[in-house]
Amino acid sequence: MVNLRVNSDTIENIGLVIFDKDGTLINLYDYWSKMVGYRVALAQVKLGFDEDKKKDIMYAMGVDLEKERLRVEGPVGLKKREIVMQAMIEALSKIGFKDSYDLCFKIFKEVDVMSVKHFPEIIKPISGMHQLIDRLYKKNCRIAIATTDKTERAELAMKFLGISDNVDIVVGDDKVENCKPSPDMVNLILGALLIEKNNAVIVGDAITDIEMGIKAGLKAFIGVCSGLTSRERLLVKTNYVVENISNITVLQ
């Protein structure tokens, strides 16, 4: 067990830290703006729409190119893959491309494969990520990832970051019936690692991460401001809020 220092507070007797991936361990905008960009660019090649429509489709999927941020309501970076794809299908329908489900499904699969070659461009670790993961690992604290991304892609990202050997389990939205904020991911992790919920914390940048931890009955919920959600909104759900994970200290 370890104790965690969060600002001036100490969370004691923690045997498991569950991290969200995007916005918590890696830069949110870099990852998802490029992933959505690849998907829409491929659709543009296949269907032939112009650049303005490309921006509109990306916006519908959750990427605000003008403000260089993800939309707080998502869907990308916040909701499961199928919902993001549905947003693309509906946006294409609005500009005259009906019945595009099969096309979008194939595009998502193609980009999954192609994007692995671009990991150096799209996966940027949050400051302090490696140090925190290493410290937890050396203190024998279990580490898990709970993400709305696919499990296989999240595992590839952990390997690219060089921390896959330190992470005990990765759970994506394809491993559970109900995605965040349902407690399904957390419950799966707790059961797999045989950790009691009062010895576990969750760390995430979205309200859905915090709500997932609350519904699962975890000991504490740590919000980080490095992704989708402002400090003010996170403080509504939890007393533990930091700028990024570098502000979490492993005491023992």
C-alpha cells in the first residue's frame, strides 16, 4: 500500500491507481484531433467533399479546429467509439451522403491500422507521467487503465510510451457492456486484480471518470485539469483536483 499526496491532502492505504488514458496520461487534443482528422480526411478522399465540410464533420465528432480543443460535450475523447462514429455518419448525411455506416466502419478500421505508424506525432505524454508510473510501480502499487478507446489501441499506446510492463491491466470500452460513467470498467479491474474498492483511487480528466469512481465506491477520485474539464467543474464532483498528474506524489 502507498499513501498519495494530492495538494495538501493525503490519501492513505492505496493498493491500486486507475488512470484514464487521454487527457490524463497523454495529451488529449494531440491524440484525438489527429485521429479524427485521419478519419475525416480518408472520407474526404473517398467522397470528395470540400475543406469547409471537413471542418464541420470534425466539429460534429468533437474537434474544434478553430479553438484547437476538443468540445466539452464530446463525443470524441469522452464517449465510446460507436457514438463518435455515429456522429460522423450523421454529419455525412447532412451534406448528402446517406447510408454511410459501412464506409465509416471501414474508415475507422483503416485508420486504426494506419495511425500506429504516426504514434510519435499523436501520443504525447503528460508532464510527470513516467515519473509517477515508475514511482507507483516501484512501491508495488497496482496500476490500471480505464479508457473509452479500444483495449488493443490503448495497449499499443502503453507499449509506445514504454510503460506496458508497469501496467497490470488495460480495460477499453470493448471489454464492458456499459462505458463510463457506468462502474463496469472499475468493477472489472477490481475483480481481476483482487483489490478492495476502499484501497483504490481513480485519476481522470473528465466528469465521467469521477462519476465512474463514485458509482464504483472507490476510496477517492482525483480530477486533473490537463484534459477536457475545468477545475471548477471537477471540484463539483471531488475535493481532489490537480493541474496534472505531476502534482500527485507517492509518499511511501
